[in-house]
Amino acid sequence: MVNVIFCGFGEDMDKRVIAREGDVLLRVAMNNGVTIPSECKDGMCGSCAVRIEELHEEAPAEFESKVDPDAWDEKKYTTYMEDKELDTLVEMGAISKKEAETAQQYVQQTPVRLACQCIIKGPMLVKPFE
Ligand code: FES
């Protein structure tokens, strides 16, 4: 379990929540009352773009994950971004083509993600994309 902090979405929506690694960021937001626009939920429209910062803090001990790490499919939990997401972000001008290529080459995530495509890998700070 990891901390996900929503900041800048509005007084009632700015909060810290505990999320499961492997969960989709948009679903975590919706389940916790944080409104992120989402027209297609398929990585095509760009309406759910958010700014992401990776954090290096641990979730509280009482939320320690009970999942057996040996049973995980590691590939499922990488920060790998699908071409569809990168293409949409480049098209909307949120990232440059060079940033998209670097993200692909080094299996990194870009500082702007589509919440509907963003698999939670670790603690993160999430801000609106403006
Ligand atoms: S909701 Fe359309 S790209 Fe995420």
C-alpha cells in the first residue's frame, strides 16, 4: 500500500489516500471523491491529464501490504507507459516527442500522466494539469 496525495484539486478534494500498488490512478481518485475530468477513460482524449511527482515516503505501518511480492508479475507494476498514452500527451503538447522517446527508452514515467492509464507503482503527489 502506498500514499497518494492529491493537491490543488480544491479544498474538499485535497487529501492523502492509501492506494494499492497496481491500481489505476483515476479509479483511486474517483473512489476517494477527487474529481478528475475523464471523457474516454481509454487514453485517447487527454482530459484526465495530471502532474505527477514520485514521493519517497512509506505508508503507515498498519497499512503494510499483505501481498506476497514473489507472486507479483513484475512487468505489470513497472512505470512503462503505453504508446497510446505517450502519443496523446505529445499530441496535446503536455510533453515533447523527445520526452516521450526518453520515457520509452528508459522505462520512466513522464511528469504528466493520463490518470486513466497511470498504474500506481509507488507513493506519488498528484496535481491538476493546467
Ligand atoms: S479519460 Fe480520456 S485520456 Fe483519460
